[in-house]
Amino acid sequence: MTWIEWYDSLAKPSWTPAPSTISLIWALLYPVIVASFGSVFVQAFRRKLPRRVALPFAVNLVANLLFMPIFAGLRSVPLAAADIVIVWATLVWCMVAVWPHYKWVAFAQVPYFVWVSIATVLQLSITAMNW
């Protein structure tokens, strides 16, 4: 069974976006994430920003990139739920940590935060429905 067949077989809330919609949203968000996170990493590397400010961005990036291998690869709904909560929490941490230094980076995360909030509720709902 392919991962999409497996995904289609899961119980999901009625408001679940189509996979194509989810892909489109990520396609729109990733350039903003790359630009803003990249700016933080470059400034931290140049020592114009404390490295501790870059830490939540690194953790968020790793957790974000691990979501699909966990969810679709391992097909672990509960572990994917834990991962998306980490993505959400570290994104809040990112915004708070960078605010005093680069407010534009914090503001740039707002669409990402909105989407990850929706995705977190969705993933927790899928987890509860398929426990």
C-alpha cells in the first residue's frame, strides 16, 4: 500500500484539506521560511545575532523536515502528532526569540504559524480518531 493509500484509509475530520491544498500551502510557505530562517542562520554565523536566537529555528527546521518521514514513511500517527507539536512550540519560541533583534522575521512567521496551528489541530484530530 502506498503512503497516500494509507493516508486515505485514515479517519480524518470533515474539514481536512485535500492533499493538493496542503502541498500548495507548503509551496507558498517554504520560500518565506527559507528566506527568514536563512537570514537568522546567516546573522548568527556572522555573530550579528546571538546563536541562542538561532537555536529554536534549527530545532524547528529539523522537526519540520522530519514530519513527512515520520508520518508517511514510518506511518506513525502518534509520533507525527508529537513532532507537529514540537514544530508549533518551537515556532512560538522562534518568534519570541527573534523579536528583539529582527521583528520582520517574527512577522514573516505569522502565515507559517497560522498554518502550523491548523496542521497541529488536524494532526491531533487524526491521531485521536485513529488511536
